[in-house]
Amino acid sequence: SGMDFCPYVAVEKSTYVPTSYAISYSLGDETAEGVVPANATWTEGGTYTVPANYTLYKEGYTLTGWTDGTNTLKAGETYTPSADVTLTPVFTQNTKNLSDRTSEVTLKWDFQRKNGAPTVGYQNVTGIWVTQATVEGETIDVKLDFDTNNGGKIANANWTDWCQMNKGTKLTVPSAKGAVVSMEALSAITTTTIDGQKDYTSDKTISATVASTTETIDIVIGDGSYSRYIQTVLPVVEQGGGDDDTNV
């Protein structure tokens, strides 16, 4: 740009080789459901950002960081290794869980790569997808279980803002009576069932209120489309009253 009266442009050979280090992930001595993030390479002059947790879950714990043996790195933190490194998870025991809520709790499982979701392609397998929720001021991991064995598929490699979910994909999410489940798809949702029901207004974005009191419900994809997220808003837990005094 702006190269008026330029006598020549030259490219000269350089012997400089930028430093590159491998960043690997491993469970180490930990046990957890799911899979670790994909390995990566850091090259001098670039930046590496620690990914958010979408794929690991330990019951009663939350993934609060990754350690290289010296430093503990939080999701979203920029990291510059000084050698090839293996990061292992740091889990912190929860002091709250979903049943401790005294106000609404929103759970949103986002499958969009543009928002940080990893590239995945699940078919003929079962697995989990993880989100974070705030319960009484504490952030905890909450999982969604999926089953793609009956023709289902969850794949987002070809899009940054959509995830393919084939007909037959089953998603099991936490629930409660009065929970509001919503999801967004590229085309109108018509045959997907939420807790066995289709009593929602068909549209690209739907919302349905759960009538059952079960702790989890199934969402079964019936249309086979491209989705962005599954969201559940859990209502305040109903507190039971005391028994009447019947002199028993």
C-alpha cells in the first residue's frame, strides 16, 4: 500500500527459527468423566489461551484450573510455556450444588466454537458436555449427558456458530418441576421432544415448561438440524411445609 516510486521489493533468506513448544493435556492421577482438551502448539510471537471446560466432569467438584507443576492456570488466561509442557486438571470440591439454590439458576450448554466450544464430532457414542452455573454465589460445573447411538450426531467442525445434531440425538439435562427448557436451531423445531412432550410453539427458537418432578429429563432431537445451545432455567426449590399436629 502506498508504494509510489518503489525501486524494488526484496525477500532475503533468514536463518532464524522461532521457538515452538508443545502443550499437552492429561488427567494425570485424577479420575473424571469425559476427555481432556486437544493438545496444542505455542510458537514464539504468538499467544495461547487456556480453554474453558466443556468436556471434563468430576462429581461434586469443579475444574478450577490446569497446572504445569508450578503454576495454576485459569480458563481464559494467557499462557507462555518455557518448554514442552503437560497440563493436568485442578479440581476444587463444591460447597454448593443445584439443590441448594434459593433463586433461579440458568444452565446453558453452548456448542458454538465462536464462543469457545472445542471442535467435536460425536457419533455412535455416549458422552458429556459441561457448563458452569452460579449457585448462591459459587460457580460449579454441571454436565449434560448425550447419546448419539440411535442415528444421532453432534458435530461442529464446519461451523463456528452452529452444531449439527442429527435426528435421534438424546440429551439428558438436570430438571425440576417448572423448569424452562429452550433451544435455538437453524430451521423450525417441530418434532423434537422435551421430557417426551412437544407442547411448545414451533419456531427456530423454542421454549417449554417441564411438568414432571424428575431430577433429569431427556431432550430427543426429532428434526435433525443445526443447533446453537440447550438452556434450562431451574426455578426456586419448593420448600416442604411441616406436618400438621395430629398427635402421632
